[in-house]
Amino acid sequence: MVSGVYGGVKMAGLCNNLSIGVGIATIGQACHIFPMTSILQNAIDKAKTLPNHRQDEVGEMILAILEQDNSQLGLSEEQQVEIRARLAKPLDLVPELEMNAFFRNLAG
């Protein structure tokens, strides 16, 4: 039995019965309650109304996002600095009319 106020919602009951506005993890007899944001709760509520195959697609997308957080792939600090520096500089682009003329000239 769990009781208390979680995410501004007063709750009491068994872990299996607590599902409105919270994420729940049960480990043995311990129950851990994780409040959801209103956006996530709204998305899940809408996903529940979808056909099963679409619910599976939504679930797969969420899992893919979560798996990215655990990825060992990433940029080094040096690479991140380089990207920030390049993004901070405006690109020296050739005007569109000049580029069109160049390609017209190539085409003959």
C-alpha cells in the first residue's frame, strides 16, 4: 500500500492501481513513483486511444529516444567546441543568381 501526495495528486492504494499522472516501477515489494510532465501524460493518454499497431509504433519511438540517452556514441569535448565555433560563424555563401549563372555556363 502506498499513500501520499505525488506530483500534486493525492494518492493511496496498491502500486498496480496508481497510474494516473505517474510512472511506477515495482521492485520486489518496493514501489517507486515518478511524476510525469503534463505533456508526457497528454501524449500517453492520446496514444492509448490508437489502434494496437500504432501504440506499438509510439512505444518503439519512445524506447528509441530513451536508448539514445544510454548510447556510448557521442562527440568529444574538442569536437563539440569545433561545432559550436563553426555554427557561430556565418557561412560565406555565393548568391543564388551567381550560382545559377555558373551552372548555366557549365551546361553550355
